Amino acid sequence: MTRYWPRRGEKQSRVAEGSLLSPEERCGQHFRYRDLIEVGSTWEQHRIDNRPRERATYEAMAALCTKVLDPVQTKFGGLDLTYAFASPALDKLVHRRPSPNTTRSRDQHAGCELNSKGKPYCSRLGLGVDFRCPGIGSAAVARWVIENTAFDRLYFYDDSRPFHVSVGPDNKRQATLMTKLPSGRLMPRRISISYFDRVLPTASPIV
Ligand SMILES: [Zn+2]
């Protein structure tokens, strides 16, 4: 059976510097590793080496494509990925921004990478990605993801913004609405598919 991430506590295999996978290699039907490595406004600005060092992170990238991104691309087309894998260096740069909206220990953008003590930066492992489909509201796409893919966690903000989806060993299939409070803090609330049925216009059912 294919496993896309290490069992908790299992020793992971680090990719030797000289044999890192080329970002040009395909990691799914529609995507290359580059699409998940060289992505986002902070990366665009700094263009650092953001390649993962753990084999398990590359495998999580492939799983993210197979389970979520490829099916969504086939269904809706034109995915616009806005953030995906973040190495420690990229995460540091993102945290210099005024509202970084990322938590390394929880949101799975760190993939399966390990810190200097050999512990995962994010114990949820797997990998997270943020995206939208231009011309289609995120509510419709997120609803479809929840109903049709083997995702782990999904964070939805609003119809006009990209949303966050991950794959990972917990396989929670858990959707959370993130509402911005006047203080700027995000308040999480667990939601089900019926939330999207309420916010989506009834005139445009997703079939
Ligand atoms: Zn995210």
C-alpha cells in the first residue's frame, strides 16, 4: 500500500542534497513540484530555494495532487495556487509581513519537514495549499472539495478569497470557517456542507 507520510515516531528519510527531486518533475496529472514550491507573493518577491529536504514532503505533494488538486483542476480548471509548501526560510519571510495568517505548528504548510531536533514542525504532517479558481466563487469550489475529495482539513474565509485545504494522516475531513473579528484575529468555527448550501445562490447548483 502506498503511504504518503511517515507513521508518527518513524524515522524519516532525508533527501541527499545532490539528489533532491527536480521541481520540474510531475507530481500529478496537472501539476509539477515547482507549482507547490515556487508559489505565493512572498516567494515571488524573494525567489529563495524553497525545496523540501524530506522525502515524505515530496510524497505529501504527490498525495495533495492526487487526492485534491488534480480532481479540482479536472472539474473546474484554471486553479490559481496562492501558497503551498513553506521551508523554514520562506516561513521566516512570510512572518515579516503585517498579517502572515500562517501557523507553522498547525496549518501543514511545513509539510513533513523536521526541525533541528528531528521533530516535525507540524505534527499533523501531510501538506496544506491555498488556492482559488478565478471566475468561480470559493464557496462553490470548497463545497465540491468537501463532498468529493479525501482532504484532511479545510479553512474557508469568504467567497472572494482563496481557501486552505490539506491532506494528511489524520484524514479528518474537517471544515472550519475563519471569520475575521474587528480586532483582526481570526475566529474558527466548525462547519458542515450545509453552511455552503446556505451561502451559495440557489440558482447555480454545483453538479
Ligand atoms: Zn493555508
